[in-house]
Amino acid sequence: MGAGLAGLACAHELERLGIPCVIFERKNMTGTIQNNIGAFFQIEDRPIKDPFNYLRCMYGISLEPVRRMSTVIMHSPKYQATVRGNLGYFILRSQDVNSLENQLVRSVTSKINYNVNPDYRELANDYDFVVVATGNSSIIEQLSEWKTTITTWVKGATVLGDFDPYTAVLWFNTDYARSGYGYLMPFDQHRATLALITTYAQHGELDDLWNLFLHNEGLNYEIIETFELDVDTGIAKEHKVNNIYFVGNAAGFIDPLLGLGAFHAIESGIFAARSIAMGKDYEKMVKKIVKKVEILTNYRTFIDKLQNKDYDRFIRLLGLPIIRNVIYGSNINVIKYAHPIIRILK
């Protein structure tokens, strides 16, 4: 159920293992309705140095990013820090033929039934196994114990201007983002995604927060289209119930810190396929994803308490060469090794 990254990765792996499947997609096309640029941040994927090479070598999935990310500029209300290096990749999420989703479509031979939104209970009766890859937690909340950890609203836009296509820009300011952030990531030299991820806000507040974001940061780009969506992040007790598997965002495998989920979506889809084909314990296979989400949830709890003066200190600290080198100039798993400190501080 779902022809997104998780569902298509599952289908790809099932086909490699000689198992036919049927894919149902409620939209009329593959890919996110929102045309946007996302990211694989290298600091989040450690100790994996290159997620695209990893997917190719480990799982036989060949995907291409938009380009490498070589610079990240971070702003707090009073300070700015710039880091350079092998910082990750920009990825395309859309219905464009070059999006990650549509790259995966071209590697899958199973039939995709578009404009179909079946009942998972009926499918569970008709098929040996059902893989729920719907992109949201509505079904798993009905079947397993679920705890929502953070609710976010995202407002974004495709904007025109002059951009460095290798540079991402991040803004941290509690006045408009609460404990979220704003970002700009380029499609190319003249087009970019500008977005605000704001936490613990009501939908009715979103336009005001967006306008405050644009005003405070002096962002006067030409806007050609906008989008809005809400994302609930949480932790489920079970990720397989009877013959129903949950993968990707439908399983809660989304990063509660930055809201990233593409890599976990692909990998969990593969794990579900291998569990089906080989009889492996799915819960054991996804344990590493669950553990990472739990760690990042602790980071989220810590960040929820920060004020603008704390962001100023943090960004100023990142501007110090020795700190930049430790965090960004190495492959040290900073998120893992800093976690004991975060658990105490949260």
C-alpha cells in the first residue's frame, strides 16, 4: 500500500528474491505532490560515508542525487556559521521523472495500481502479506501502541533567485520556528525550495509564522508555488502485526530531529521484503532504525527547551575551527557519542 520510497524499495527487493507483488497507490502518479528538494545529511547517516553507494552495494538499488552538498550556512538570530566539506547530498522529491521515487519506479516491474486506496483489512484477508507504506501513521495507530513525539507543520515554496547549487542554508529562531527550523535548498542556480518547519503550532498560525520568517530573514525571493503539510512523528510498540508490515513513515521511521526519513524508508522496505521472503524477524531487523529514532527523540526533547540565546551560543560554537573539524571534518558518529550528554541535559 503506497508507491513511495518504502513501498517501491520493498517491491524491488521482493522481485530480486523472486516474489511477485501488487502495488496500490492512492494518487494518480508516483512521487510527492509537493515539488521540493530534500537532503541526506552525512552527519546523520554515519558511520555510513555515502548512502547512495551503500544502497547500491548492499541492496542493489541504484539512485542518483541532484548533487553533492559541499556547504551549509547556519543562522541563529545573532550569529552565522559556515561549514564546508562532504556534507551530504541534495535529493529531489516530486513527481518529476528524476525524483528518487520515479527512479525507483523504473527499476520495478510489478504493476502499480494508481487511484486506488484499498482497505488494509480486506487486503490482509486476500493476500499472504500486506506492506503498509502509506506515508502516515493512521493505520499503525489502530493496530499497535503508538506515542506521538512531535507534531510539525511545514510551509514551503519554490522560489526564484540566484543560488549556489551546492549550498544549503538553515535558520534557527524560536520566534517563527519554535524548535524547528527554516531551510533553503537549491534545485539549480536559479530555483530553490524555501521551507519553514515549525513545531507545536496550530494550522491557523502557519501563515503568520511564515510571513515572520520571510520578514525577519529578509527573504524576498519570487515565489512561484507554495505547499503545506503536517507531519506527526512517533514511536510504535510493534512494526508487524499478524501479516501486516509497516515501513517508512507509516511505521514511525522518520527522524524527529530534522524530519528526514528517505533513507530509513528505503531500508525498512527492504527489511520487510527480506522478512517475507526469508522468514526473518522483522522487529530484529528494524531494531537499529528504532534505536536511532529513540536517540533522536531524546535530542528533540532537548532542543524543545532551547531559547534563541541558546541557538546563538550553539551557532557561535560551530563557527570555531576545532569544533567544525571534529563534527564535520571527520566520520565520527557525533549523534551517537553525544547522546549520553543529551540524555542528562534533556
